[in-house]
Amino acid sequence: MKIAITTDSNAGILPTEVEDTNIFVLPMPFLIDGEEYFENINLTQDEFFEKQIAGANISTSQQAYIL
């Protein structure tokens, strides 16, 4: 029997940290100014933080609403 662990990239685990293991990191999709990105696939963490500091509109499918 094979066992694998999956998590999304919001867990803070980089794909390079789990090489040669049975842990798989699924990239978390998010939107920046209406354009879709995947963490560590088509946007680095540094680029993400640069856009955040610049005031970009960043969201995910998991919206939080404060009443």
C-alpha cells in the first residue's frame, strides 16, 4: 500500500522542501488585479509581496466577510 500526503501551498511548505518524499504540495490559485496566479508556479513569493506592498487587489476563492 502506498500512502501520500497532499497539502496546498498555503501550508508554507515549498515544493523543494518535500522533494524525494510522498508529500505533494498543490499550488494555491489566487487573483492579483483580476489575473490568476499559482503560488511558486507563475509568481514567486517575492513578486507576490512586491505586488502586495504596491497595493494590488489580491484575493482567493476563499473570501472572508466581516459583518
